[in-house]
Amino acid sequence: MKNTVMAFIKEKQLLTMNATVLVGVSGGPDSMALLHFLKSLRKEWQLEIIAISVDHQLRGEESLEDLRYVKEMCMQWDIQFVGTSLDVPTYKETHHLGTQVAARELRYQFFTEQMKQFNASFLALGHHGDDQVETMLMEFVRSASSNTLSGIPVKRNFSTGSIIRPFLCVTKKEIEEYCAAAQITPRIDPSNNEINYTRNYFRNQVLPLIKEKNSNIHTTIQRLSETLQEDEIYLQTDAENMVKALVGSNFSKSEVKFKINSFEQYPRALQRRAFHLILNYLYEDLPKNLSYVHEAHFFSLLQSNKSNVQIDFPLHLKLEKSYANIRFYFDLQQEQNETFHTIMEIPGKAFLPDGAAVTATLVKECAEEDELTYFCSMEQVALPLHIRTRQFGDKMRWKGLNGSKKVKDIFIDAKIPRNERDTWPIVTDNNGEILWLIGLKKGNLKRKSNNASYIQLYYENGNM
């Protein structure tokens, strides 16, 4: 394995002599092997190695033990150690994020601080070839855009230097064999074997089947990832130049316009990317319900035989075809008191005015929840369920809250723009009790009794 990794490091120029290298270490096989591997290069490359480790406060004493284990191994290996505990549960609740997203955001904030503290050139992470395969498969399943299929980068700019991943050229099995040969006894996170998380499902159920057909799939996927990344960088640069040439001075923060025939002179690959660059420019934050469907609407508008056509995008952005011109603009005068109300069939699927959807299914057990999923007991809610926009005086209750809170105040606390509040989807039971302010707040999780089933609601915003 050492020869494979060394050849990869040299080919991709992942290290330089006399560099300060931070190593993200969890205590698991991948990161412990990486730390040990870089330690073996320390003298030859004159490297300063510093291990940084994070307790996310998600597994109680067990995750603290991981931190202590890494610290102890660093003492044995004469490696400087920096560890911290991050309050992911509170951060997740405060910022209305899923567990994995919240953990990643806090972890990378810590990584950024340490890169600056040590003026480090590199942050080495232990992602391996199997991680790359899993990532590419997940992106393929849930994405309709080629620029999201590039996978995990081998090297990218970060803080004072670069993130590097020297193990993308080897498999999990090779890393485990390396640990055994080096007499490393890593910590094992039992949640890695659960299949509630999407990645774990691909890792434990899908990847083994693929490896039966191609045991070297990690090498194939890594080459594909690098090729896609290189192609995307080239195409994005050309698309940026296209937008500059096309739009010229017809640019403002609320309006963009150009001539259709000039736009259509460029290849379709650049047209798609130019369209998304314009949206990125106009929207302060891209709406969650913006999807490939809107891209299809845009190209249908270009090809329309009608002289004057207008279509609506999220947050009151309008696309208007007027003879030979296309105009993107925000309709700031549009009334924002649109209402919506529908009854949720169980099982069934309800479509919302903005193209999003809510799917209801019956399940026996609760799986891992995130901001897009909600569970409640069928026995303890008044059916049918309703999906609607907010009404005057709406209030909500949840566990730990003394009394109730106005939905208006929840929006204010979450810094939801005014122009989004009146169209925000809300799930209630038949008594009007708010169960789920989708993506923001959940009412008490109803525990079932006897043999009652759970209702699982899943919100699809069009990006999947």
C-alpha cells in the first residue's frame, strides 16, 4: 500500500518538503492509518505533523473515549495533538440542520481555526477509494446535473493551504490490512454498520455487489472523478466568459437580460452553465426548491413560438421572453399573501405550488430523521393531515418549550426572508395542531402504542 500511496502523492503533488500538515483523526481505521503513514514520512520530508480530533457530542462517553484514544496514540508516536468537543446537538437545533450537516459545519469551522493557528500548508483527511465510489453512486442516484457528479476532490484550496486526501487511491480493505501490519487497534464506530444513513446503505448493501463484478472499481471511479472535475473547471471558465460577453452592461442585482439568438450561438453545455451562473448572481441564496425542472422550463421558454411569454421562478423571480430578448427580473410588487391548502392522502403524494412535494407512507419504525423527514404515530394524531400555508395567529408547541410560540416569531428567529414566509408549507392534523413547520421546526414526536404504525412524511424540494 505504501508504494501505491507514495506514487499517488507524487503524481498529484499532495505534499511539499518542510510543510506543516494537520491530520484530521477520529480514531477509526482510515484516519489512524493516515496519521501513522504520514508519521513514517516525517523525517524524510521534514514534516511537522499535528493531529486534530473532534468529539461531536453525539455518542456520549463513547465519542469522548475516541478523543482520549487519539491523544494517547499521539503521545506514543510523539505527535502533537489538538482535540476539542463540539456541541453539535445544540448547533443542529439552533440552525435547523440535519445531524450530518451540522457536524460537518462545526468540524470544518474548527479545522479552519487550526489551519490559521498553525499557519499550516495542508489538512490531510482519510477518505479512501471506497468513500469515493459511495459518493459518486449517491450523487448519481439523486442528481440530474453533470457538474455535481465529480465526487471527492483529491486536493482543494482551504484556509491557509489545501485539503489533501492521499488515500483515495486505496480501498478500505487495504487500510485495514495496513492497520493490522502496523499493530494499530483503531476505534470502531458502531453506527457505521447501520443502514439508516444513506451512505451506510450504499457502503453495506450496494458497494459489495459492485465489487463482485469489479474489485478495482475504486481506481476506475477515481479516474472518472478527476476527469469530470477537470472538464467542469474548463466548462465553468468558458461559461463565465460567455455570460460576460452576452450580458455586457445589462446586469444588475435584480435584473439580467440578453438576446436569444446570441445565447443560442453557444454550445448547449455552456448554455446550461450560463443559466445557473445567472441564477447564482441574482439570488442572494439559491432557493431550496430550485431544481432541474426550472432549467427545463427555461429552455422551453427559449424555444417557444410565442412572441411574449412569462414563467415564474421561486421567490418572485420572473423569466420573460419578449420577441428576441430574454429577461430575468424580480417582481417586487407581487403580492405575497398567496394561500395554499390540501389534504394529505396516506399513503400518497401532495404537490405544492412551487413544484415541491410531500410523500406520506406508513412504516413500522422511525428511521433517522433529518430536516426533510418527519414521523408521527398514526394512532395519536387527528386524521386527515393537512398541508397549508400559514394563517393569522398560528402557534406551535414542541418538547422543552413552555407553552407555545407564534409561527411568525419562529420565522423571525430563523431569519426567514419576509417573501418566503407566506408560502412556507406547514403540516397540521385535523384539529389544526401544527406538527411540522417543514425544514424549520417539528412538534413533539408522537410515540406509538400497541401495534400502531408510524406516518413518515418526506419533503422533496426538487434537488434530489
